[in-house]
Amino acid sequence: MAFRDIRVMPDPVLRTPCAEITVIDDRVRSLVADLVETVDHDGRAGLAANQIGVSLRAFSWNIEDEIGYVLNPRIVDLSEDEYQDGDEGCLSVPGLWYPTRRAWYAKVEGIDLEGNKVVVEGTELMARCLQHECDHLDGMLYLDRLERSARKKAMRELREAL
């Protein structure tokens, strides 16, 4: 296990959709160990594999003292008429927090290291985390979901910080 450095904008790995994990081998086991260790710090809710430079579909979470992971996650259900609009931030876009609309409830299906089906679901912060991390694995950042004026302001702040 190793604590891994977080890739930050404008690293191209953050904009690259991640590949499905087809074989669970020592490399994938090591990736999961690194994701779990790296997310296990105050202020970290979730961490996608591409945020540590690995373009595979996997992420870890650290919500309400529960740490977990999922391989090949896909969102299979979102609340259609209940939303949350709280501020969202990202380890790969340090220092920026903007109101981001997300579904109130989210459900993700994937697999674990034994290839067994995993279902992860939740509301509020967990729902936000599931949506945020799946976006990462698809090459998206929360900035892409902002209203136009907020996105323009965020991109200006990002450019000034670089």
C-alpha cells in the first residue's frame, strides 16, 4: 500500500475516460489498497483511480467513518425529482468550491476484488460522492456541471491559480 499523490488540473488523465477492469490481478489489488489508503484522510470523501494516475474504473470513498471501494462502478439509479445544490469541491481542483446540482439519491453497481456484485447507495453526501466519482471515471469534473456563469468564474480562478 502507498499513499499516492493526487493529480490536479490540467493533467490530461483527469479528462480521459477510464477502462473497465477485465482481470483482477495483483496490480488491481494494489490499486485498491492505494485508493483506500489515500482516501483515508480528513476532508476526503472520495477518490477515483485516474486522480492517482491510473485510468481504470475504480474508486474509493470515505463517508461518515465508512471507507470502501468499488470496481467498474456504473450509476444505475438516481432520484428524478429530489436534488441537492450544495457546494462541491474536488481534490484535483484544489481550493475551489461551487454549488453543484446533484441527485439527492444515487445507486451504483460494480464488483469487488473477488468479482462479486457490489451495490453502493446513499443520499446527500454519499449520493454526491457516488455521482462525483463516476463522473471522474468518465473523464468529467464537477466544473463541467456548473451553471455557465459559475463555470466561467471557476475556470478563471483555476487559470489564475496555475
